[in-house]
Amino acid sequence: MMIFFQTNPTTIFVFLISLILSSHYSEVDAETEFSYIEGSGTGPEDWGQFGPLCGNGTMQSPIDIQHVQVSPTLGELQRHYKPAPAVLVNSGHDIAVEWRQDAGKITINGTDYQLRECHWHSPSEHTFNGTRYDLEIHVVHQSSSGKFAVVGIVYKFGRPDPFLARLYNQIRNIGSGEERNLGIINPEDIMFDSKEYYRYKGSLTTPPCSENVTWTILKKVKTVSTIQVKALREALDEGNESNARPTQDTNGRLVQLYCPRRNGGST
């Protein structure tokens, strides 16, 4: 059955624009009742109820990065960022910086992915030969067709991270479900200071765990202070302080390593 509404063209236009924007951000921003609490009925082992792929997908993330194929032909990561207005958002599951205007893009294999947001997981979600680090940032980009490209950077305890240092007071004072205006934020302040990276095909690491993500994990391990990680953890809902999904089966997926100083081969 079709239902027709009598309305004016302006109303229809506004409705369509709002629908496009809501669907555009749905996989990044949609909040569900999942948690990181094992045995709670909503923890990672039960995420299949929030998205079927979380339970039966074959290209899930994160993974343990072990055997890799060195691929110098991948080329350096092409970033084209620019400063833009942003807000700090506490979903209760993570702390995120969301850019509310055009903050630039990255380009992978000729496809442009617009920068949307970045958020943190502690401890790191990706592991390396079984080693798990203290923190991981995910910088999320999305193409016009709805696919994602996420850049991950892992951190170990040491000197403070300059980007988190700028946000520290806001993170300490933001409650669950709140957002705070940050003014103009330059994405380059995250400091992508590694040319070497790992690349593989995977998924979002939270429900609905969509398998339409190109992952780029920088090889260099950066540093973060213990008090910065503590602030990120204490801001989250009780039980979500440790917000890293367990590593998933690679199912034979290829993991490539871009290493410009070497000439092919495998490790």
C-alpha cells in the first residue's frame, strides 16, 4: 500500500537531506545497548544480537597481526586534511572527536574517504604477534558509497601524547551521553608520523561489525601517559573502561606491510 502526503517541495527537500545525513553516519554513530562486560549478555561474545556479522562474519576486526607480505607498491598513505570545527562526544562506549564540517580526506586506490571522527580503545584492539599495547586510536573515514577506511595507531605508556594533552581537561569533565564543543581541530595534530603501515580488509570493531572497512595500521608505536589513558577510561560507563574487542580469526586474509625501504618478500 502506498500513502501519499500533501506537502510542499521545501519540506520534501529538508526531509530527504536529513534522511541522507542520518544514514550516512548510521554505522559510526548509532548507539546500541552493547557492552564490553563478559557474561553480561551484551558483551562481545553476544554481539551477534546487535549485528549478525558480529557473530558469523568471516572478515572481522580486530586481528592479531603476524605473518605479513611486504608490498612496497602500496605507496605512502595519501592524507589531505584541513582544520575544521569539531566536538568531543562521550558515547559511554568510547570517547570520540567528531568533525562537523569538511576536515579533509584520505585517498586509497583512487577512492576518496572523507574524515568523520576519531576515537580511542584501551587497551589496543589490534595485537602484534600476541602483543597488546596500552591504547589505540581509530581515525574513521567514509567514502561516498558508504565504505569505511580506518587508520589505527597504537600507543605504549611513556611520554604524553600531544593530541590527547590538548583534549585532556575536556575528557576529564565530560559525562556519558554528553558532547562538548572543541572549536577548530586540525586532524594533522594526531601526528601520523610513520610511513610504514599494515593494510588488510576487515570490519568495524563495534556493532553492527560491518565488513566494508579498509584497515591501515601504522607500524610505529607511539607513547601516551598513564594519566591520559586513565582519563579516557574513567569517562566511560561502568564496565566499559576496558573497551577493546577480542581479536578475531583472520580466516586466511592477506595482511600487507608497506615498507618503502625494502623490496618485496614475506615475513
